Amino acid sequence: MPQQLFTALIHTPLIRVFLYMLTVLQRHGYKATVPRKTISRWLSKRKGIFAVSEIVNALPRIDKVSVYRTVELLVQLDLIHPVFT
């Protein structure tokens, strides 16, 4: 089964992307938890397409369920977008 791929905001200074993601989370009433901050920071450094498994592998201290839930939330908030191949 092929992996679901996503794309993040690109062509924007990294710190701005990270802060923007945290601001959007907070504006929608979500807490900026350590896993969400860590995942947002990782995403802000990425360019182009990625799979959730890349986040899981890159951030082994973050629970796999937290990664998937955070990615799902970021999609709902229109911060990342699924890529259908």
C-alpha cells in the first residue's frame, strides 16, 4: 500500500513557518504541546513532499500516535496538504 504524502509551506523563512503554525494552532484553541512544537519545527525545516513515516523516524521520542494525530490536525487547519499520487 503506498504511503500518504504531504507537502508543507515552502519558500518562507523557517522561523516564520514555525511561528505561523503555532499561532494557527493557538487561534483555533489547540495547545502548543511539546510534540506539536517538535513536529512543527521539523516540518518548518522541510522542503517539498514528505511521508508521515519520515517524521516518525526522524523524531523517535515522539509517540507514533501523536505524530499521526498532529499531522491530521495540521491538515484540518490547512497548514499541510495531502498529495495524491
